[in-house]
Amino acid sequence: MKLTDKRFWSGDKTDYYSFFKYALSDSVLFSISWTLAISLILCLILLIIGLHNEESISWHTISVGLIFLFIVFIISNGMFLYENWMRQYIIIGKVKKLLPEGCAMKSINFDGVRKEYKIMLKYKGKMFRATIEYPFFYLSESGTRALGALNIGARKCFAENKSLIMDYMS
């Protein structure tokens, strides 16, 4: 991610993270950016208070500020990882459970504008395209009618959805 991207500052997902290390590097960059922004604001406040009161800042005040910044870093890191890595891991895991044995995921892309995953699947020599706009799952094969929207967020429909996908892909 880039620091000039507005979605970066809000922590919105823009890419598919194929490995945890990529999500972690963006998460650390996000957390450091927010921590630096907040520390600049805190330093400015302390400077203004120090100039008006003409008192020195105690170590107690500095340690409380550093603890606060550490908490901000941990919380922002956790929020970013949950929104961008953990939710992706859960969604892709649900899709893998629904697909039949021997179905291979050829590519996974994330459209940050539409907030949807596009997955290319190969099963028994046929190519399928799956679109996940959570909680809905769409499956289509080139040249045929697409399978309707399946709700993959509901646990009670799991067996029914799996059989529908098996029938469609076979």
C-alpha cells in the first residue's frame, strides 16, 4: 500500500494477501503511520502546555504517553490484520470447504472498489469463475448460465450449497 492512498489511512482492504507476511508488513506500516500521527499531536499538545505553564514535563507524563502510543500501535495493528487478513482467511476457507475434491484454485484476485474476490477454478478440465461478494457466492462456467447467488455466511445451508455446487460443476 502507499501512504498517499486514502483507503490506507482508513484501513480498508485494497489487495488480496497471498501470504501473511505481506499483510503483516502493510499492517506494521499502517500502525506506525497512525502512531506517528498521534505522537506528533501529543508532542504539540505537550509543547503548548509546557510553554504556557513554564514547567518541565515529568517522566511520569512521558511514560504514560509512551504506554498510550504502544496501546495505539497494538490496537491499530490488530484492527488492520483482522479486517484485511483474518476475514480474507475465513472467507477463502469457507469457499474451499464448499468446493469439490480435486478442484484447484488457479488465481485469486480482490477488487478493492467492489469489495469482491474473483477466483479462477479448474475442475475436471473445465474452467470456472467464482465471485465472492461476502456473504454471497456466484459460480459460472464460460458459455453457460451462472449458478445463482449462494449465501455462504449461513451455516445451516452448508450441505445444500455444497450439493448445488457439486451438481453445477459436474
